[in-house]
Amino acid sequence: MDALNLFGLFAVTAMLACYALEDHSHWFILGFAGACALGSAYGFLQGAWPFGLVEAVWASRRAAALE
């Protein structure tokens, strides 16, 4: 497993954990938005630009939910 795959594994694991805990604190919503941004970066880095684009939209929508 190379560094890019480990980065993707971390991003998706953080995304799932924060999503599951969103109801407990607004910090988990922020964590989910950040993890989506990491997932987006991973998608673009591995060449899966549709995945990167969808994750970027999720990151922006969840960040906007913090207001």
C-alpha cells in the first residue's frame, strides 16, 4: 500500500467517523467537511476527477451548514 492509498484510507475513515457523529457536536460537521476536502484531494490526485468533484461539493455544502 503506497502513500496515496494510505491518504485515501485516512480521508474516507475520517469522513465516515465524523458523519456518524455529526449529531453530537458541530465540530464533527466541521470534521466531516474537512474530511470531504481531503477525499476530494485524494480523488483528484489518483485521477478520479468525478469523485474529487463530488467530494468538493459535499465539503462546501457541509461547511455552509455551519452557519
